[in-house]
Amino acid sequence: MQRRHTEFFGPDLIRAPVLSGSPEVAAVQIAAAVAQLRAPLTRDLAALEQHTDLIRNLADRLFPDYASGLALAVEDESANVVTTSICVQTPHATVLRCWLADAGAEAPTTTPPNAVEFLSGTILEEITPRTSYVILTPASGIITVRVTKPGTADYRWGATILGRARFSPTLQFRRGT
């Protein structure tokens, strides 16, 4: 079910979204067709990546039930605690898989912090204590979580929505015990 691509259509545009049979693919196809009006005439990779982001944003707006955007924001450490916000771009209750990874890694950490406290959202399953979770977001789409770790450590939150993984900036713990 995870089909991810960017297409640009010619005169036969009308048959492409109809034949896909998948709302997620149709959303991207329709968004790509609309975005053709702003297609960059360049071989610059950064401009093409920005155009692809435009297509994804249009698709998310056209079919919000299949939106895949996540934003992760990390606050500075305060008294051995770092607070992170994980926000689903289209606010409604969503199931996410979230985990703490060592900075620079994608797999869950093998050295968990002392405490992980979800201030919003509902823990449906704690897969690995203080490391890996399945979370239901509140209707606002925003999860707030506090991580406590005395001493020095670096983590990143990983989160998936519709099979796409996103990672937070680094949670830096630099205070002594």
C-alpha cells in the first residue's frame, strides 16, 4: 500500500488518478498535475525538492485523511528534562509509532533515559520501556512528551505516520547528575 512517487502528466491527465485505485496515489497525482503550473525549469536539485514538497503539501490538503506530515520540535534542556512536541500536520486523532533513537541513528536506543512522560496523547502500547511507543494523538494532533536524563546523552525522537519516518532535532542532555 506504500506507493510513493512524483509524476508529471501530459494530455492524458484525466485517466491517471482514475486508474490508480488508491486515494493516497490519486492525491499525489492530482497534486502533481496542479503543481505543473509552477514546475521549475531547472535541473537544480534543491528547486526540484522544493517542488516535490509543494506536491506533497497539496496532496495533504486535497486528501487530509491520507496526510503524512509530521513536525517535531525540541526545547532546550532544563533541569535534566527536555520537552518535545510531535505534531500531526492535519489536526485530528491519529495513531503514531514513536521511539527514542540515539542521535544520528534510526533504530530505538539501547540506553533509555530515566523517565519518559507523555503530557498529551494516549499511550496505546509501550513496546519497549522508556523507548518505544504506539500513541494516539489528541484531536489537536499534538503530542507533548518530557524526557528526563541526568548526565550527558543525545537522543532523537522518531515517529511514523502512514509508513513515513520523521526524526526530531537532537535532544541534548548536558547537565551533571
